Amino acid sequence: MLDDDAKSDLGKRLRRIEGQVQGLQKMVEEGRYCVDIMLQVSAVQGALTRVSTAVLGSHLDTCVRHALESDDAKRKAKVVEELQTVFARYRR
């Protein structure tokens, strides 16, 4: 679970990304130079990667750690399965 500081930080990051995406839309509509658009897309992708890394770090530090420290075998198996699914999606 994300704590309040993390939620605030991620909210700021996502609003910044939203602005970048709106800027991208405007660049496309204006017919801006393709390389400039591609550079902006790369910046957005990097920002989204940093958001996902922060969320994953929080998840590992809280939900996963608590599940693995518990005595509940089903809970442990579930969290491991969730991680396998997440990592499989990131490999694509």
C-alpha cells in the first residue's frame, strides 16, 4: 500500500507526465519535426518507468515483505504468483 508521501510524489509525477502527453498531442497536431516528437515520447516513457519503479519498490517493501514474513502459505504463494505476472509483463 502506498503511504501518503508516496501518493503525493506519484501524483505530482503523473500530473507532470499528463502535461508532457498533452504537449505531445499538440506537437503531433502542429506537425512538428518527427525527431522532436520521438525525443518527447522517450522522455514520457522514462518518466513512466520511474513511476512504475517507485510503485514496485513500495509494493516490494510493504505488501510483498509482509506476505513473505507471514505464516500464511497461501498468501505467500499468491504474492509470488503476482510478482511472476508483473515481471512477465515487463519483459514484453
